[in-house]
Amino acid sequence: MTNPPISRGFRAKSRPAGHRDRVPPGQHLVSDFPVLSAGPTPQIDLVRWRFSLRERGKILKEWNWDEFNALPQTDWKRDIHCVTTWSKLDTHWRGVTVDDLLRAVGHDEAPAPYVMMHSAGGYTTNLPSADLVGGKAMVATLYEGKPLDPEHGWPARLVVPHLYFWKSAKWLIGLDFIPENRQGFWEDLGYHDYGDPWQEQRYVGD
């Protein structure tokens, strides 16, 4: 099978000398928060918004907005890295860790080895479950102490800071734990299945 052509289109700047241990190869630091999306920003009604945890498509638990915000809240400071070569250090997030979501449905661990993340508008991305548990991932509702901007995923987005940021799906509405790996939106278009910034796993074959 031939992968569709993907234009890399990036000229990586040199890594800042003072942060080489925090900035992966091929990345440069930014002070703003660039907006990159696959399509238009979804229009979301909080009254109708629901977030679900599923196993093989079956709903384990569903929360409305108020119920979701009543779950245990965690504050994070993390560095983030985009596949388009920018990195941003010391970003602040608040939300519900995936560990706490699983505990809310009576699970001490992920119920299946893989996860498909689902977003409003039909966007999906995939990961091994191990990359969402053990304090590695959060469903965030606040960024720098304020509600997320719509273009950055309001009302809730996944944050998986140890991977390229396309894996941190915006406008998140659910996690489905599945027994076998399936590729999501960008992965079907030739992006790397995993996306480790320290290995520069941007595209298939990296």
C-alpha cells in the first residue's frame, strides 16, 4: 500500500543551548501557542456536551459538563511539542487525569491495550493504553488558569505531553478502549502511528 504524499515543509531551527535536555531534536521554542487544526473549529453546546468512557464501543460511563467538572481535578506543568517543530515549555493545565476517569468506573488499570480518542467533528487518533495511564495523560479543561480557547480544544482536550501534540486530541468527547490497534485520522494520512518527539517519529518510516 502506498502512503499518500505528505509535505514535510519544515525547516527546523537549532535547539536552544540552554534547554537541550527539554527540547527534542528538530524542535524550536515558541512563546505563543500556534493554532493547527484539521478543519474548522466545532461549534459545541455545553448543555448537550457529553464525555464517555467506552470499552469496545460499549459505554462504561458518560458525564455531562457539570458531572465531569465534579470529578477529581489535577494541576499540571508540562512541556509540549508539536510535529510542526515548535515546542513550548512550562505550560499549565487543569483537568481530570485518565487514571481518575478509570477509577470513576471502578478500574485500577486500562481495560484493553489500545485506545481510540474521539473528538467532536469526527476526528480520531490512537495510542497504546499504557501512554494514557500512570499519570501520563489528562483531559484538560483549563489552560493557564482559563477555559481553553475554542481553537485549542474547548471545552476539553486530551493532553499527552510526552508525545507530539497531534496525539493530544482537541474537542475530546470520549475514549474507547479497544483490543487491537486501529489508526486514526492523521495516522491514516501517513503520520507516525506513535509520535515520540525524542525519536522524531513524525511520519511513517521515521
